[in-house]
Amino acid sequence: MSRIIDKLEAKDWIQTDAKEGDNRYRLLSLTRAGRRSLPVLAQIADQNDSAYFDCLSVKEKVVLRELLIKLAEHNRIHDVPTE
């Protein structure tokens, strides 16, 4: 995770603030450049999703989503957006 954060920081898309006395904790925030890049990155992510999931029917996508939610609940993963 820290390598990804370092790359985003090197591109000036985020800034990080460390918690005093705890190097494991870093507060991340978008920079102006990061906010400007976000719509382009969201579009690329949408295109990747389409390329990956377009082989599934609407019904299969619904089933997949339900199964992933069930797995997340079973494994007590609550901080992952499912909507």
C-alpha cells in the first residue's frame, strides 16, 4: 500500500500527513492536481470495468454482486463500498 501512496504523492495527486508518534498512520488528501485528474481516472476505471464485465449478462452481474456482498459480510469486511 505504501508504494501506491508514494507513487500518488510523487505525481502530486495526494498529500500525506503523518500522525505524530505513529508512522503507520497517514492522513491522505487530494491535491488540486489530484482533483483535476479524478474525472479522467474515473473514466478510465469505467472503461476497464466495461471491458472486464461486459461478457456477463445483467443477471450474471446481479448474481456476482450478491455473491461478493455475501463473502464480504461473512468475512466481516465492512469498509468496502458495495453500491
